[in-house]
Amino acid sequence: MLRNLILAAGVAFALLTPAYAADPQTFKTEDSATAFCKTGNVVWFNPASKIYFPPGSQFYGKINGFTCRTFADKVRFRANKGN
């Protein structure tokens, strides 16, 4: 009985504790990211704001590193909303 109660408390704690997403896999150059990701799938990301920027946007190439859009989406980064 006590064992089941402790197990239930552990499961409840695990479910209520927020999950922290790690940064997506980072590439130093756009060429290395393109070689790993599909062409057109490379983005530039900012880990502080959890935002990623597609090619051609104002901050592309200026904040942290290149990654695949699918990696950024997987760790719950969001696309920038303009510029």
C-alpha cells in the first residue's frame, strides 16, 4: 500500500514538473547545416528567446547558430513573426 502511494506520488510529481527543452543541434556553418538537414530546412536560432529565423530574415546569421527547422520545432522553438 505504502509502496503504491510513493509510486503514485512520484508519477504525479513527474507529470507536474515542467519539462525544459534543450537547445537544438547546432551547426557552425550554413554549409554543414545544409549537408545534414534537407535543403531549405536550415534556420538560425536564438536560445534565449526560443525563436528561430528563416533565411532572408533580419536576424538570420546574427545570434547563435544554424540548425534544422525540424530540430527547432521538436524542442518547441517558434518561428519569428516578421522581419
